[in-house]
Amino acid sequence: MTTQTSPAAPAVKPPLRLFLTVVHLAALGVIGSAVLSVLGSLLGAGLGTILILGIGAVILVGLVYALFGVAWFEVARVDSLYGFGLAPLRWRRQERPGFGGYLRMLGRQSIDGGMWRALANFTLATIAGVIVLRLVATFVASVFYAFSPLADAAASGPFGLNIPAGWVPVVGVLGAAASAAVIFGLVTLHWALSQAIVAEPHRRTELTQRAEVATQQRAGAVRAADVERTRIERDLHDGVQPRLVSVGMTLGLAQQKIDDDPDTAKDLIAEAHTSTKAAITELRQLARGIHASVLDDRGLDAALSALAGRSHIPCIWTCAWTRDRRVRAVMPRPPCTSRSPSR
């Protein structure tokens, strides 16, 4: 199960949350029962027709998608009701291409723990919703009994029992209080089950995934540092070091000729000076890395032009803008020339 961080839902005051929970459970008592019946029918049809031209397999594949949809709805419902700050359920990614990779992804999704925990919470909430519907009806009837003397109405109790007129208000008050207490208990139980079944495992899974991502990023940073160190060593060995050796040899020749041939010595010193400035430039570029300042100042075109101009290997490159304003650079063959992008 893949998750992503989502901001926590705005806080809901306890009385409003109590009322909303009762509404949720009552709605699930009606809708959830129908949804569970449909899912059970799909499972039975899929298993019963799996040997008939593979029709059952198609039904079972659709069942997996239906189960995921119900689980996604349950996580979103619980998060919106209690503000746990849960990330929505994500369908598992297909790690391998082709039909075999799709079947593997489908199999892993069908045994996903987060999906089945959400389905279990949905089932329990549906059962609680059916009970809440009965209790709400009992509460309304009890309130009617409590005020029945005002309307001078006769009352009949449960199981066909007749309630004496003097006891009708008492039975009504006790019935209303008992119904409200049981409804409050079911609401509290629903919160506790949602916390234990959906919220806490969901958070643990998210933290585990964050730790895995952090580990991968750390490993990638270590690999990038190794690659960068290797690049610096290669650039020093292939670029700056030979140039400094050449400067030293040129200065040595100039020292030998300074007495006999001053003009040649001056030319050698000038050459060594030029090579020294080039070495300093290469060291500066090496320290800055491939992200040179010209890339920020003048853009990719100028940066590639400067890179091609410093290349010891003849090359030709073309830089052009595509329709989606992306840059496409091509370096096919020598000699080294450059073309600016057409905007």
C-alpha cells in the first residue's frame, strides 16, 4: 500500500462529531448492508463461474477493484469524521511490465493489509449502523411514550405488551435514556475501533514508508558523492594536473634559455602564464561543478556553448526548443560548432 502525507482535517466539536457519527452509522446501516450484499454476490458469482470460460476470473478482478473502492471510501470517511490526518489509500504500482506484471500487482493488491483493515472497519460500522437505526426508532417511540399523557394516547410496549397508562411516561423516559446511552456507547466504540483498526496501522505503514524513502535517498546521496569524487579525481588527473606539469616544464626551459636566448625565454614565460590562467579557470570550474554560473546568468544555450568551446574533442551540437518549451540538445559528430535555440 502506497500512501502519501495529507493535511489533518479541521477540528470538529464533540457535540457535532457525535451527531455526525450517528448520521454516518445510520447511513451505513442502510447503504453498507447493500454494499456488503453486492460484494458477497460478486464473490459467489466469481467462484461459481471461474471454470466457465474464465468468466469468474473477470468477476474476481472486478471484485478486487470494488473492494479497493470501498476501502478507499472507508479511510476517507473515517479521516473526515475524526480528523486523523490519514493519507488516502493508493493502488499498488505495477513494478513489472506486461500482463504478468499486472497479475502480480493485482495479487499483491488483493492481499493488501491496509485495504482489508478498512473493509473490516466498514463491516463493523455497518453492523453498528443497523443497531443504531433500531435504537433511533426506539428513542423516538420512547419520547412519544414520555409525552403520551399530554395527548391522552394509549401505548403498547414491545412484544405486544400493554403498558398501563400510569407507567407510560416512566417507560418512555427510561427507554429514551437507555437508547441514548447505547447509541453513545456505539459511537464511542466506533471511534475506538476506527482508531485501532484504521488510524494506527495506517500511520505505522506511512512511517515505515517514509523510513524506506529516507534510506533510499541517503543511499542515493552516498552514491552521488562517490560519483562526484570520482569525477573530481578524473578531472584533476586528466585536466589540471597535466597543465600544471606543462607549466613547470615550460618554466624550466625558460630558466635554461634566459641567459642565452632572452626572447625565447620571454615567449616561454608568456606561454606558462597563459597555461597558469587556464589551469586556474579549470580549477574554478571544477570547484563549482557542472552547474556553472553561466547556467544561471545566461541559460542552457550559453552553458553548452562554453562547454563545447572548452572541449578538446571536436564536436557539433544543436540546441532547440520543443513545443512544450523543453530544450533538446544533440551532439552528433565533429567539427565543433554551435547553434542557438530558436524561440
